[in-house]
Amino acid sequence: MNNIGVDIDGVLNNFMEDYKKFCNDKYGNFQMGIINEERLRAFYESDIFNKLPPENGSLGGIEKLSKHYNLHIVSARPFYMKESTIMWLENYFPKMFKSFNFTNLNEDGDKCDICKKLECILIIEDEVTFMKNLKKDDKNFKVYLYTRDYNINIKSEPNIIRIDNWKKIIDLLVEQKV
């Protein structure tokens, strides 16, 4: 079976919407594109974070994918979130993932490095900026870019394929067997 990397935030949940609301409620503002470690940690420790629901279609989607591929979590989440993240994943997606890999906000490499080590054929991702080593000419590795309002300006390329929902992911990876 081929290996696939799966991001969490923006793919398995709609992290950004809840984070935005948390920042606006608690601090009075949210600044897109700026990672504030203090605010991020406060959000991770909040009840809101621990109750983030899965993205629409992701539960059935991951279950179907896991029957055809080895799935690996590949996340930029900080290491201090590893335990609670794995608990969240096991609660909603029990035994669906072969491994859990974190870059600690890219301080320990990036998602491309992890995907290459795991020999993934692609990653389902919402934020290509965490993939600094992505080579535009690498036809052997693909990014399925999950559409969000913050990535809408990123253009599709031969190895970056825009995906709007989990149904499309299943159509491409299970029905058409990429």
C-alpha cells in the first residue's frame, strides 16, 4: 500500500475559524498570517480547542482512505500539543493512522522532509508554506491543497492539486485510485 500524509488543522478540522473566533473574543483582534505563540498556546489549552469537531466528510473519508493507503499524520503542531492531539485523533479517527509526525512549527524540518522519509506519494494539506522543500518539478510527490479562504490565491501546479472537499479526495484517491 502507498503512504499518504494527512495534515490536521484545516484538513481534518476547521481550526482557523475557531482560532479566529477565540482570538477576537479573548484579545479583540485576529491577525491572519501571524503566529502568536502565546495566543496559540492559550487556544490549544482552551475547551474550544479540545472540542473542535472534525471537518465535514473527513470521518468517512479517512475511514475509506485507510482501507487503500497507509495514512500518516504530518502536522506543524508544536510538540507540547502531541499528546492531546493524538487523543483527539484517536477519539475521532481510531486506529486509522500508522504514525503521528510533528514539525514543531517547522523547527524540526518541514512536512516535505517527513513525507519523503515516510515515502508518501502525496499529502493532504491546507498550508503549503509549511512545505518549504516542495519542489515544483517533483512529479513523484503531490500536494492535495484543501481549499480555504487563506490559500485561495495559491495556484494549482503539476504537483499542487486543489481539492475543495473530502468527496473530491475520495473520488481521486479511492474511486480513480491515483
